[in-house]
Amino acid sequence: MSKPKVTLFDLDHTLLTIDSDYSWGEFTQQIGWTDPLEFKRRNDEFYAHYIAGTLDVHDYVRFAVEALRLRGPQAYREAHARFMREWITPALTAAARDLVQQHQQQGDLVAIVTATNELVTRPIAQALAVGELIAVELARDASGWITGEIAGVPSMREGKVVRVTQWLAARGLDWLDVETTFYSDSLNDLPLLERVDHPVATNPDGRLRTIALERGWRILDLFDKK
């Protein structure tokens, strides 16, 4: 008998034409939650580190969620609904939706595995009709609201392999029990791409494209990256 199939998707620049984390930061500037000059300077700096593979994710998450933490859950819900309408929905292409649905219709267990935090990404996963989300989890205080710290292992670089391993184990599965596919655009995701049975370099950056060509990995260009 064939093994159950598990299909994993990165989110930013893989299923979305934009980076949701970076775009959320720009959105908070737009709605007046952050100082436009200072926040943009630091956001751009963190993003450059992410692209280079040198990002300290704990420092970044503290920075990225600070304005949200101070405003509370009701403001988050209202702001994120607007963010979905104005930023995310236009960045969800038919090609990306169709790819996800294709794997779901084949009976694959589908999950999004992203280095962006849960508050930004859970509504996006829901918009893609993906119920399984492995994202950066945020620590909570006694009231249940975020503290600005990360809970558990952040789903970034090697942490994605750890988190997927934990996710499989929670379902009574191991890597050897399933046939795995992972779609990603980023060199940051090389550890998970190397771990799965079928790596797919999706809208890859130049460095990942070179590696994919050298190793004979499938390359999929769903859209032009912004």
C-alpha cells in the first residue's frame, strides 16, 4: 500500500505574491499604529536579514507584534479584517488557490508551514481553506493576550523541520510513515526542502533556483514575485 501523502506549503512569496509579515508592518504604518519613518527603517533592516538568512527571529517578533500587543485583541480583529481585504485578497492568485485545492482533492494532508506569526497568518490559511497551520506561536499572558515573546520552537529555517516533526508525531506519524512534498520560494527553507521526499522550488529566489537546478528539483513558477 502507498503511504499517505503530506503536502506542505510555505506562505510568503510561495502561495502569496507578497510577504505577509513585511506587509503587515507596512499596513500598521498606513493605519497610524507605528512611526512611519522609524518603523520602516527597522522593518526594512529585519527583512534584509531575513533574505540574507541572518534574522534573529526572537528580536524580530518582539518588534513586529509590539504595536499589536499594545492595542489588544479587538483592535487586532478589526485591523486584520481590513488587512485581509486590502492587502491579502489581492495577493492570493487563482494559480495558488488551484494548487492547494489540487492536493486537497487528491486526498493529501495539507498544511501551511510559515515563519510568520500565527496572528498574521491564521486568517490567511483560513482564506485558502487550509485547516492545518504551522506558524510562529506567540506566548500569552494570564489574560490570553500576546506578550511579544515566542512560544516553543519558531517555525523558521531548521525550526520548520522540528515543528513538522512535532506536528506529525501529534498525529501518530513519523517521516517514514508518509510521502512528503514541500513548496517554498526561499533559501531559508533549505532544511525542510532537503528533508522531504519531493522538494519543489516555487517562485524561487536566485540562490534557491541555482540549488534546485543543481539537484534536479522541480521548479514551479506560479507568478512573478513582487
